[in-house]
Amino acid sequence: MQISARTYRWSLFLAFLVAFGLRLGVTQHYQGLSGPLDEGAFPDQLEYEKLAWSLSAGKGYGYVEGKPTALRTPGTSLTLLPVYLIFGRSLAAARIWICLLSALTCLVSAWLAREAFGRLAGIAAAALLVFDPGHFYYAQHLVSEVPYGLFSVLGTVLAYKAFTATRGAVPWALAAGFVLGFAMLVRPQLVLILPFGALVALFVPSDLRARIWKLALLQATCAVAVLVPWVVRNAMVMGSPTMGTISGLLFWGSHNEDVVGHPWTIGSWMPVDDLLGEDWPEDELEQNAVAWQRGFDYLEANPEVLPRLTFHKLRRFFSPYAGTRNRILKLSWAAAWWGVGPLFLFGLFVAWRRDGTLSILLGLHLTVSLAITVLFHGAVRYRHVLNPLIVVYAALCLAVILPALLGRLRPAPRPSEPSSQ
């Protein structure tokens, strides 16, 4: 099935308009563009918003003026910062901006699908992400899912261009590194893609090894360059060159008797507020260290829970019916995953035969998400941030099936009548 360049461009333009309108409509209906942030849905968005406002007001990176923090990496707040610098502390402007970024992500997924599999796959990828509730749901909140989804898939397509370019690969690699570095500032777990990528590069065929290592090293260097100012800032201001101080709280919140001891919470996470004692330190760095230690203490005292706990973490990651008590939302997420999941698996199989480079790039992102799941806890949010990549493979499946299906439905041409002459 041939798609003209003009049809492709107009299809993506329409997809962007529908995506932007859908996200704005959902936000206005459920939150109100100027409505207060929903702490019950995502308490972390209050922190991201407050940090963005503090930066825009010249008060530094902290929740309280004069008290710096490293609890959250700055990527999400930096994404909101341009809006606050231009419009002031306007939640309406921030929400419109997030909806715009979410809609743009549909176009970036289409770009990746088109580069690897053609225009039909590009249109299919955009359409799938436009209507994916596991993607557009987060556009109504000021959370990390939207910027991370955008920058991770953008970094992936730039990396793909670098690894597959016959010439001019270096600019693509530099751009990919900087974009992926910013994605790491949004969600620091993506840093794991660096050692995982280096491990994969060890098995590259010898005739390609020099080129692949050069491009991978360029990307890694640029990504680290993006992270260095943040790490140096923490070394100078917080007293430690850390990426963040929330990881220990996540680890302890995922490994304690209250969570692991109940069948309906095992594999998930809980805030540790109820676990704090009178000896809880006030310093962020000490809190992080103590939380890590208490999580490890629980596992050391209960090693027998590890196999069962790991199973339930992975179950929650892959389950269609996890992540929310809202029945309508749960069913919509489940329906989307039941529809896209099989397409994704088939597309992944076809993609490996057609384009191993892209499959390896997706595999790295999936490996990072699974590693974080096993280390901390299972959450559907960890899977949803991969949806801009997942739809690329689902789109490949559609691009393979649709032409064959239409060919079967199209009536066979009539045999030509013999000439009377």
C-alpha cells in the first residue's frame, strides 16, 4: 500500500489536531484548565509545579525559599519553566503546554515508525497514540510521563538515524545524546541505558564495532554532559554528587511488611510516612541513606519473599487491570492494552527480522523499565511511558496486515474478453 508524501503530511496534521483537541478536552472536563492540581491522583505534580515556579521567580530549586532540594530531578520542572517565565504562574498555560507536548509525541512516534517501516506505519503509530488512554490520560496532570515519553522517543529516533545513516551520522548522534540526557533529568532511571547499551555493544559484529562504539560513545558523552551541571550543583549545594534523594524512599516503600505482607498490595508501593520513627533524620541525604538501609534490612530478614515479590512486581507491570481504582479508567487502560499488546508482540517479531537496530533500541528501554520494576515496584506508569515506542511496533503489525486484508477484500479483476477480430 503506497502512501503519497502529501497524504502522509495531511494525515499527521489531522492526527496532531485530534490529539491536541482530545487532550485539551479531557483536561478541561476532568480538571479544568485553571483548576487546582489533583493531589490525590498524583501528589508529585505539586512538587514539580512548585519547583518550576520557584525557578521562574528566581528563588532557586527548592520547595521552601532558601532551602534547596534534590528530591526530584529537574527535568519535569524545567519543561514547565518556559511557560512560567512567559505567562507567570498560570496552571492553564502549563496544562495547555503539557497537552501540546503530548500531542507532539504522536508525531515523533510517527516519525520513528516511518523511518523504520514506511509511511503507512507512521500514520498507524500516530493514530494509535492519539487515542491511547494510557498516553493521553497523563496530559491532564503536570507529571513526568508526558515529557519523558516525548524526549525518550525523540532520543530514540535520533539514535536510530545515527546508527542507520550512511553519512552525517555524527550530528544525529550528538542530538540523540543531548535529548536522552534531558530525558534522564526527567526520569533518572534512564541512566541505566548507558551500561546496558555498553553491554550490547560488546556483541556487535567486528566489522561494525568501531563505528557503533564511536556513535554510542558520542551519545553517552553528550548525555552525561547534560547531567553534569545537576550533579555538580548537588555536590556544591547538597553536599553529595547525587542524581536525587527519592530513590531510598521508593525502595523502602516497596520493601516493608505493610506492603509485602498483604496479597492486594504486594509488588506495589506505599508512602513511608507511617513508618517513620522519632529518630528519622531531617537531612535529605540522610533520609535517603536510612531509607535504603531499612529496605535492605527488611529483605535481609525476609529473603524468602524475594521470588514471590519479584513475580508480583512484574505482574503489576504487565497487567491490563492494575494502577487505579477508577473503574472507567481501569477498563479503558485494559481495553487499550488488550488491543495494542498482541499487535506489539507480533510487530516486535516482524521488526526483529526486518530491523534489528530499532529492536535493540526498544529492548534497551524495555530492559531499563523492567530493571526499575524489579528493583523498586511494579506500576502501570512504568509501562505507559513506553507507549510512544510500543505503538511503533503495533503500527508495523497493522502496516503488514492492512494491505493483505485490503487485497483480499478487493474484488478480483475481470478477465478480459477475447477480441472479435
